[in-house]
Amino acid sequence: MKNHKISVVEITTSENYTFKCRVGGIPSKHKVIILLHGFPETSRMWQRSIYYFVSKGFYVLAPDQRGYSVGARPNFIKDYSIDKLADDVIQISEKLNVNDFHLIGHDWGAAVGWYLTSKQPKKIKSFTSLSVPHLNAFSNSLKNSSEQKYKSYYMLLFQIRYLPEFFLKLFNFKILRAIWGKHDASEVQSYINTFKEKNALKSALNWYRASYFTKISKIEDILVPTLLIYGKRDRYLGRYAINQTGKYVRGHYKLKIINASHWLIQECFDEVVEEILRHIKG
């Protein structure tokens, strides 16, 4: 798979934000996959996946999203609302003259994916969410599930200004290094290099501050073919919302539960990408 080259390109949107993107494959308007990372990761999490999907004939794009790209790091919390994060994806695709695409997201990238798929169903050929349930189901779980309230305590802590950044940087990012326990050393170093950049960690945390899930407006039911892959040992997402997600998908829907934690790509790469490929082809 690694005979295929991954290029790092910069794409500037109409808002004059410049996004660093990992790109692989032959440019195409038809067999396109866009990959969205979550926190605390960057597009580097998708490197092995890009090689895989390029080997299957796809043109693959993975941006470092708003706040993670040095050229797309606005100062204000309001600039990180989920509608703006979703619009970035559309603007990036339009710059590449891509009209529709398969969308895959993990963690916050999956949350953006749910929002975008609900708002722009004609743009999305298929959607795959790794770990994260439909946003309505998750919002409900924060109100009705004691398990999810417990698992989401960190999201409340991230609402505080300045202190989370301070503690996450202590002892050379010791807390984040523990979170990245399933990631290889080069991947971890890549993330640390990003979060050492000015305002990078603050900008990443501003996603939580701008769009804490109880603040997100209800989104529409999903009409697009959708796959949700969930690790049954996930420390951050409970089963309540996962089990409720099917109620909000009116297109083809499959829930795949695997023996993994939150870090599906790092722990179960082959199982995950093969399941995604079946979904896309189906």
C-alpha cells in the first residue's frame, strides 16, 4: 500500500482560511473520500487509511481542520461552531471541483460529519461515523443517561477557559500522551508538534466551547447510507446514544460493534477499513 504517494497540499477557501491537507490518489470527481479527524488528533491519524483507500482506486483527502491548520486558526470561540466546521468541508471539496463524496469521520470529525450529512445530503454519497452517534441521540443521552454524563465529564471541564490548555501541556503533554497510548511514536510526535504551535491547543478546545452538544440545534434525520462503527470498550461514548441512533437514520443504516476502545483505527485497522469499504461499495 505504501507505494502510493501521499502529498501535503494547502487549500485556501473563500473565507481566506488555508487548510493543510493530506491527499492521495489520482484526482477524480467520482470516487472521492474525505476523512475528518477528531480531538486530539490531526489528519495524520488517517495516513494508513489513505494508503488503503488509494489502493482501492479512490481519490482521498484528509484536512487538518479549523484550528489545527496554522492558516485556519481564528481567535474567537464563535468561529468554531459546528456549522462553520461543516462549511469548511464543503468549501475544501469545491476548491477541488468535487461535487459529491464519501464522508468518513472519527470523534469530532464524525460529529461534523453527522451535521454535514443532515444539512447537505446531496453532497454525501455515503457516511461512516467512527465512535460517535447521531447528534440528537447524543444530546438526549447527556440528559437521560447517567453513564454518558459520567463519560462526558471532561467536556464540561473543557468549557473552562485557559486551565485545560495549561494542564494538557504539563510535563510535555503527559495527559495527552496517556490518551495516545495506542498510537505509534511518529503519530504521537506529529500531534505534539501541532499542539506546540501558537494557539493550536486552544483552538482545538474551542470546538468544545463553541459547540458543546447540549447547545447544538436538533439536526434532521439522515437520508444518506450510513455506517456507525463503535468500540464496546469506548471510554467516552456510552451505549445509550449508540442504540438510539438508528431512529434518526432513514436511509440504509448499519451498526457495527467491535472489540475496541475509542481509537478504532489504531486498534482494529483491518477490520475497520474493510467494513468501511463494503459500506462504500454497497
